[in-house]
Amino acid sequence: MKVAVLDINGKDTGRKADLSSDVFAIEPNNHAVYLDVKQYLANQRQGTHKAKERAEISGSTRKIKKQKGTGTARAGSIKSGVFKGGGRMFGPRPRSYSFKLNKNLKRLARKSALSIKAGEQSIVVLEDFNFDTAKTKNFTAILKALNLENKKSLFVLGGSNNNVYLSSRNLKGSEVITSSELNTYKILNAGQVVLLEGALEGIETNLSK
């Protein structure tokens, strides 16, 4: 699968990048994608929710009325959840929402997501670039050249580049990650995936195992 390599001005460099059909042109497995996205979102949850139950409420432990003869239901404690100010019955407790998926399924999900984007022609290959200093206007100029100003974009670098990362950090619609940080959710959440030439080898190596 051949894709034109663009420069930071959005111009065709005349070179072609060869995208592996084993990574960018497979039959997408929708269930694998669903599970991987579900796991990613579950891992974002803090799980620190907590409600006080009757044992944790401050209040008297005196039996509030006699057992029989009142014509109403039995009641032993003012802290019961049926009374105003009582404890919450079956309330939320701190817990972890994370769950495990095997590596082969996660790998299949990422390849499926990249294949979906490739099929939608939403993948751009850009030549490697660097900034001398971290300036948002430098990154904005690249977005403008690629017509990505009003689109969600995901830039995938071959390795960490602090100046490029810091230049993009103020822009809500753009995100910069390295090839090792690539995941299914971020691929699908982006309107356009911009792969730098230096990231292609790392992506194909990681996903072809």
C-alpha cells in the first residue's frame, strides 16, 4: 500500500511510503476494537466513588419504637436507609474497573483501527520534522498546511520530541504521541491520523509480532 509522503508545508515530496498490508489493510475485527476501547475507557475511571452505609452514619443506636403494636413496620435504628439521614443501601464502594485483555487481541484491535482509518483515507504520512524551540504557532502552521485546523488530529512520532510535544499541548484538537503509545481509542477518536516517517517502522514492528 503506497502513500505519498508530504512535507510540513503540505506539499508532495515525490516519495512514497510503503504501508504494510498486514497492518493497514486487514479485515477489521469490530469486536476486538470494541473490547480494546472498552478497556481503555475503563482504565480511565478512578473508581473512588463512596457512599456511607448505615454502619458509618453518626446517630443513636437506640431502638426507636417498640417492636409490636404500632401498626407500622418494625424499625430498630434511626440509621437505617429507609429513614431520611440514614445510610445508603447498596451504595457505591471504591473499586477498580480495569480488566485484562491478551496481547494478541489488543494487537488485532490496533491493526483493525489503522485499517479502518486507511480505508477512510484518513491517514497522512509526513516527513520527520523538528522545532528549534517550543512554539504553538509552529505547530499551528503545520495544521494549516495540512488543512487540519478544524479537525481532530493525532500525530504519531517515531520517538519522543519535547519541542513538538510542547508546541501542540495548548491545542485542544491535536495530540502528539510516540509510536509506542499508540492505542485503538486514540486512533479512532482522531479525525485524521498523521504518521511521521520515523514512526512507520516502529508501528509495523510492534503490530507484526
